[in-house]
Amino acid sequence: MMLRYQVEVFEAALRGNTIAVLDTGSGKTMVAVMLAREHVRRVRAGEAPRRIVLFLAPTVHLVHQQFEVIREYTDLDATECYGASGVAEWTAEQWKEEVGSKEWKPAVFGMTASPVATKGTSTIQDCEAHIAQLELTLDAKVYIIQDRSELESFSPPATIVNKFYDAYLIDFEDLKSKLQTLYEEFDALLVSLEESSPNRFEDTNNILETSRKTLSRYHGKIFYSLNYLGPIITAEVVKIYNESIKTLGDSEDCLFSKASFNLHESYFKEALYLIEEVLPQGYEELMKSESGSAHLSKRGYISSKVDALINIFKSFGSSNEVICLIFVDRIMTAKAVERFMRGIVNFSSFSISYLTGGSTSKDSLSPAVQRFTLDLFRAGKVNLLFTTDVTEEGIDVPNCSCVIRFDLPRTVCSYVQSRGRARRSNSNYVLMIERSPNVSSSNSPMQEKYTYHVDSTGATITAECCVNLIRKYCEKLPKDRTAEDSFEEMYNGKASPFSSFMEYYHEKYGIIIQHPNQPLLLLKQSHNPHNLLFSKLKYIALVGAYYVGGGIVAALWVMRWFGIEIKCDRKLVQEVKLNASYICYLPKIRDIEELEAKLKYTFSVKGLLLEAITHPSLQESGVDYCYQRLEFLGDSVLDLLITRYLYVTHTDVDPGELTDLRSALVSNENFAQVVVRNNVHSHLKHGSGILLEQVTEYVRSNSERQGKDNEFLQHATSKVPKVLGDIMESIAGAIFVDSDFNVDLVWKIVEPLLSPMITPDNLALPPYRELLELCSHLGYFINSKCSSKGEEVIIDMSVQLRDELLIAQGHDRNKKSAKAKAAARILADLKKRGLSIKQCLSKAKQLDVISSDLQSHLTSLESPLGYSDMNDYSSLGGLSSLKEAVVLTLKMDKGGPRSALFKLCKRLQWPMPEFEFVEQRFRTPIVLDGVTTTNFNSFVSTITLHVPDVTVITLEGERRTDKKASQDSASLIMLHKLQELKVCICKT
């Protein structure tokens, strides 16, 4: 279907010869197709004589492209004519045979985005004169549509972005001098080659002249590359020329020509040697690192223009959706810069290629290769395509998202045509402009806005120069250590067996660091740094950091950078709202309005709220919607919002407690209480008598429990109907959809409903979970046995304190509830004795800030008095009550003795042993067992074991070079002593 403006142009073309001036991508070719169809219709209707339709295109690519369009949209017998198809060799007779011998005046339809294509056209008068000449030549009138609103909505132009870069001022005079001398030497060798030839003919003179001119052109191109691209890319230029000249030399039969090609090849080898002589050693490996190109650019080995292009590419991230054309003037620039970019590790996710035309140049690609490359680019299999003006005009790539003019367009036509290649919506047209020190680059009011002037000094900072100033400031800051840095300082100045951190990780852990230029993390000795290298948590933390700093948009961006593609199609949201709008809510409008008043939110699509409070049981009555999908969505939304609230509100709470708070706030029980507290449950639509009974019972028992003292038993005995928590989530999901995914608005509605929030002070963990954590803090073990009596499950649970055994029993129809009740009773007993999880956490925080002298005093206060010490062995009779010795498997590797002792304590239900250590520091390496170690610190641990109702055993371990090893030593001595007392049998 043609658009209105296309019909307007079509009708103008039917009235007379027309030159249609329309933007690129506006569908000019379709107007031409319709004209061809109209001609065929008239011929077949007998309204016009049969004539041939000639479709003229300026490039071979356009011939292919327009041929495919005509073949697809018409039934005409079309054929392609271009140089490679042999038309250049046709005789006059062949042309007459193809197009006919009868002469006629053709109807003309011209198509262009820019009717001005001449260089030097800079004024309105110049343009008008050029257009008048064009109209005279084609005997046609230029036609421009009057109303552009439809055109601009159908084919919006790419956004123009000016990318400024500093002038490349590094000259490499010494290198240029050597290259010039080299060129003169080889030019002289070519002359001497002719003089030394035994057979001097006219063709040898021509070969010599051509060879000398070719060498001169190569030399000029090398100098151009050195001046504008830098020595690293110039080295690539020389390599490419050397490869091409070697191929030509190998295929040459003429001895004189072969000799001249050999001289060219030698020149390139010598030139490459001179260029690589000025490059830093190992620059190719440096290029493979993430920041390698930045280092080389700072030192001038890459021009500032190329560096600016690298930064543009980096701004794309790693998205495979980038389809970008980079226009350059010279074929060799396209080849060399493309090869250079493929070697940069940051762009490994991109597919990079080049496309150059023109059969007259030795540097050009064959038509078949050109077509194949263009097809890959259209299909998105090539992301970054370096090209010359061969793709400027008419090439249709609908998905092209960005066009970069590495070299600025030389004509208005070039500007218009290249800008038109960016066809995708919200595409960019980037002009790379050299910043002149005498000319301000602030060419818009927006740029003038970001100018900062210091009156006291007269200094001025603009948006263009601030980045360089910040970079220079950062260069003066202390440098981060990277994996490539020396490992010597880790050995306190002594000789290290590892040359770098990279070698250390590879030799010790078998880890190959992929990005050695990234900063290292400095960790405490207690951490295992190799574990961090494999941790997925670092990615989660980065996503969280981006979300806190920049919201959902920033978080989605960094996730895409990680390769996690998340797309949100707004059309789907509107489709969901449209479907919900079909739900008939009028019979329940009063109920819906009452609920909206409680929520303090009015739905634009009230069907969403009705869906959110409808239980699946109504589907048996013919209702074709329920809350389950909205519940699924709301669950995630509430999880995100509550997580953000906790992170911002409780800045001094550790991550473990934050996780517990979130679990409590997003639990079904909490949401159920919110629903009941705000009387939302009365609006639930369902068709189940059992569900009504469960909800009614919960509301009644919830009301009765309020104000009771024993919160442990309250938690253990509550049974929450899942539907109550579900509708809280489904209502949140409904608001999220109704507000077009506005999470801030959802939180504004939901936060008052959730208040008062659970805080660290009133957080109540599930009883069994709390008992586990409390016993872990106190060093006690839980023993539980399960039995049944009819349909009832019975849990017998016990916890052995240092001087008392606590026993409790729980009864219920399911094991989880019975265990919770038993745990709740033991927690209540522990609380009577002054032991609770909150007191333990509070004491732990105090221990973090008090001195080591007071720590031992606190430890003695925690221990019960009246036990005899192991040193007199006077009260070990209680150990004889053990039925038989416990057999233990003892491993002698790190952690083995501690693990065996802990298993023994758990088996016998003894409290966990306690450790204290003494650290000594020396000026020289420690000698242990006659062997000099590399450590300067030593640790001696003392272990204390409380045997319930018997004694307290205290022993001291041997000196070791780290704390854990000293604890293993003390544990091993304790195990040997218990084995002597026939408490256990250790097997290694």
C-alpha cells in the first residue's frame, strides 16, 4: 500500500517528466515500480505502444538491489546490465537487438535525495544553478512534496552527533626521514634495474615507469597513514601492501616485472622494520588487553582520530544489535583500520569487515565479494562495516543503526546520501570533526550551557575539554595494581618465585586471567582470593550497584553488557491492558470502587483489579480469568521494591540480616496479615466453601493472637491460607501493569499498606530456624527424633547446654509444624535463661569493638563456674557412662582434626569446643621443626572442651604459622586425649 506522499509523486510523474527529491528510505523505488506497472497496464490495455523500461543506477550494488525489487514487485521480464556482465563489450548491433532500433523520446522519472552533487557548491545561487542545469539535461522538473509530516513519521532522519577529537600533533620526524631515504634508495634500485637489463625495449621503459609511479604512490600512502592514523595502523598498511605485492609477483611471468615486484616487496619489508622499530616491545600483546589501545593512544602510537573511533565503538557495549557503517575516503584506510579493530579485545563480540568498490584499483574487492559482504551486513552477521563511497547512495540496509563519517563528506550529496544509510528508528549520524585550537567547537546552545569559568584565574572548562582534564588528573593519582605487576612486594622485598600476579594465579591455582589490566582487589589474609574469581556474586553486585545508582534503565544496560538480553516490548503491555478492558466489571463496580478507596489508587483499566481479586475456583463457573498471572508478576515487583527499601533504609544492617528481613517482609504470612489488616480479603471473589472456612478461621485466630506474650508459639501455630498472600501480590502486579510499569508509583501505593514494616528490632524468624542460629552462636547441637501416633506427627527435640539438657515435644499433623512447635518451646526455655538470638548478635557486635584484653574476660563470664580443670583429672568418672567409643575418620589435611572433633561433639551432643590464640611477630622468618619458613608470624591456640555434667578440658596446641593450622594442632591433641580416655577411636 502506497503512502499519501508516494501517490502524490506518482501522480506528478504521470503528468510529465519528473525528478523526485525525497529523503533516503522514503520509498522512491516503489514509485518507480508503480510507474513501470502503469506502463505495462497501458500497453496490455492497448492504450500505449510497447516500449522498454530502462532503470539506470550509478553503481553495481544498486543495479543488483533495484533488480531484486523489480523482480519481486512486478511480472516484467527484467535483466541486469553492468560491466562485469559484459555489456561494455556490446556492439551497436547487440544494443539494437536488446532495446530495439526504433527511436522515441522517453518518459523520464528521476529519483534522488540530493539533486546537488557537484563539489564546491556552497551557496543557494550555486544550488539553484545546478538544479536548473539538471532539469535542462533531463527535460524534467524537480518535484518536492509540500507536506512533510507523513514522510518524517515514516522515515525519520538520523540524529546528527558531532564527535570532536584533538589534532594529532606527534610527528615521528626521525621515522619519516628514514622512510624517505628508504624510498629514494629503492627508486634508484628500480632505475639501475633497467640499466642492468640486457634487453632494453620500449615495454621495459613502460614497466619501469609504472613500477616507479606505483612505488611513489605506496610511499605517499604510508606517509598519509603515518600522519593521520599513527604508526601502529601504518604497520598494518605496509603488511597489507606486502601481502598483495607478493601475490602479484608470484603470478608474474616477465622477468623484468618480477624483479621490480621483488624490489617492492623488499621495500615493504624494510619499511615495516623501520616502523616496528619505533613501536613499544610487545605492542601486539598489549592490544589484546582491555586498556591496551588507550595506553598506546596516550603515547601517540595510535592517532587521536582513531582513538575517538575506538571510544565510539566502546560506547556500543557488547550489543549484537549494533549495525554500523563507517565511511572513509581511502580503500586502504578501510582495510587497515578494519584489521586493526579486529585485533582489539574489547570488540571481540562484534563481527567487523570492510567493503570497497571500484574495479580500477588494486586495493578493491571483486564484485562477488562486495555483494557477499553487503548481504552479510544486511543480515546483521557483520556489525561494523568500513566502507568507501561505494555504499553512499541507495544501498538499503533497514537495520542500520549508526553511520560514522570517519572522513567528512566532501559534497552536499555525499552528506545527504551517507546520512540516509542510517535507516533504523532512533539511529545516529556521527560526524568526526578535528578540534581546532583557534575555533570553538561549541556550535549549539546546549554546548554553551556546559561551560564553567573561574573568575579568579580566568580558566574556562567546556564539555569538550573536561574529559581530558579529568584523565590527566587521574593519571597523577596512585595507580591500581594489575595482574601484570610485579609480585615482589608480596614477599617483603625478597626474591619471589613468581614474576607477576598473573603467573602466581596460573602456577598456584591453575587460573588464566583473561583481563590482566583490570585493577586487583586487596583482601585480608583470611580470604581465599581465587574463589572470588569464580564468584557469580560479583555480577549480581554490579547489577545492584547500577540499579541503586541509575535505576532500572542502568541495571538493564549493565545486564546487556554482561550478555543478558532483556527486552521490554511496550506493545505487549498495551495488549494486556486491552484484554483486561474486555472484562465486564460493571456488576461489581461498587466493590471495585471500595477497594480502590482502600488502596488510594484509581485504575484506568478496572478489569485488571477485578482479575487481581478473582480466585481460580471461579473458572468452574465459566469465568475465564483469575489472579495467577498477575500474582506471578507482582511477586517479582514486590521483591524488587522491598529489597530496594531495605537497602536504602537499613544502611547499618549486615547482609545476612537484610536477607532475613526481606524474607519476612515478602513472606506469605506477612502479606496475608497486610491483606487482613487493610480488610482487602473481604473483596476476594471465589467459589470454594473450604477456602471461605480457611480464610474465616485465619482472620479469627489472627485477631485472638494479637497481644499474646509467647511470639514463638504464635509463629509456630499460625496456618496462613495462601490465597491471602497471593492477592496482595496480584494487586501489586495489576497496579504495575495499569501504571505502564511505573515501579515508583507501585511503591507509593503499596508502602502504606505494608506499614508498619518489620524491622531488625521486631524481626521474628521461624522457630526452628531461630533455634538453629542460636545454637550455632552458642556452640550447641540440636537432637530431634520423629515418631507418629495415628495421623499425628510427634517430634522429640533436645538441646544439651553445658550443665543442663533441655527437652521439648511438638505435635501436629505435619512434620514441619510439629518441629516448629518443639523448637518454639525450647526457645522459650532458653529465653528464661537469658539466651536469645538478639542478645547473641548484640554481644557479637560489642566483641567487634572491645579490646583483646577484655575478650578473654567475657569468655570466662559466659562459661559456667564450678567445673574442675583437666589438669588434675579428678572428675572424669562421668565419661565411663558412655556405652562405647565413637569411631572417627581423621584426615590430617587442613581442617581435618577440627572437623573430626566437631563431628564427635555433635554425636555426643556436647557443646562445641572454644579456641583462644596467642600471636607472636618476629623480624626474621620462623623456624619450625628445624625448617626455616617464609612466615614472620606464629600462632599458638588453646582449646577448651566442656563435657556436660563432668568437667572442662583445656589443652594447648603446638606453634604454627597460621591461625587455622594452630587450631588444627590443638584439636588433634584434644582428640588424642579423648582417645586415651576411651571416648573415641581415631582412624586415619
